[in-house]
Amino acid sequence: MEYEEQRAQLVGSLKYYGISNKVLNAMRKVPRHLFVPEVYRDSSYADTPLSIGYAQTISAPHMVAIMCNLLELEKGLKVLEIGTGSGYNAAVMAELVGSEGRIYSVERLEPLVKFARSNLEEAGYGNVEVILADGTLGYPQEAPYDRICVTASAPGTPGALLDQLKAGGLMVIPEGHIYQNLYLIKKKADDSILKKKWGGVTFVPLVGDNGFNFGSKP
């Protein structure tokens, strides 16, 4: 009950970011404490990023809410996530796309793949598949995707991800190194791209062949 009360208070505070009721309701259902390392469990429902090891973080809840809100997630959509981390963002998206939807989440660090799979299983999310791979290359096996969510900051928009986005689809991606901005990308029916800046953010770097090449070893 303590965690439920803390979660309710947290979600209540997120309405000030202009988050839709649909996203808020999804976040009410996801037990964030199951996706946080045990040492940080007491801070599970603080609106702040938390370390999950390997120089990676679980994003602040307000950032998860904002990205999900921008993506306009609906039941039945197929979503590609780049950067699984602990699996929390994937779980929120899984709530939004429902059992008829599917989340494919790519993570480059094997220990986090195992951590996320365990967390998602414990939390009961069977519509998320976690893949060990270079996320900057996407996951062409299941392309195209209705939505793409990138949870690490890239030097630019990877072409592989644009190629794997369905016409009419949406992508959110942070870009930049020292100074980062979050972008909402829409792929039009003629495959042209609309790219809109949302605002300044802070994410870990997206590492890989089409990302930053420093710190590529776990």
C-alpha cells in the first residue's frame, strides 16, 4: 500500500506537464519499484532519474510521461524502443498499446537485458520482447514500426531508425552531447520527415555504429 500511495502522489504531480489522462492512467498501473535496483527502492516514486548500474539510468517519471504523450500511443500499435534499461519505459508503453500491441526493445548491455527481462516478467508484461543488439541499427526483423522511442541521446537521427519507421509513424529521440534537445519526428506518407524540437533534456549517450562511439564496451 505504501508504494501504491507514493505512485498515486507521483502521478498526480505529472498532470502539470500537460500529460493526457491515458498516459497518467498507464503510469498508475506500472509498479516502478520493480524496475529500480533494490538499493534505491525507497526513491522509486521520486520524480528523478536513478542509477541502474553500467553508467545507465531509469529515466525520471515525468520524462517517461512526456515521451509517451508525444508518441500518441494507442492500442494495437507496434513500437520499437531503443535503450531498454531496466524495462520501466517499455512497461508504460506496453500498458498503452495493450495486449494486442507489441513492444520490441533493444538494449546493448547484456546485464541490463537480463535485468529488464526479469523485471518485466515479474511485473506481468508479456507483450515486450527485449533484444540484445546495437540499438542504433534498430531491429529490422520486425520493421516497419508505428512508433519508435529512443531513450538515449544520439549525435543525430540514425538513418536506420528513419527507414524502419512506418509512413505516418512517430518517433521521439533526444539528440546532442553536452547540450541535448528532445525531438518529435513524423514520417509523412511520401516518406518526407517533419522534425519538431520539444525542448532541452539530459540523457545518457546513445552508443553504437550510428551513435556515439565512446564507451562502447560494457
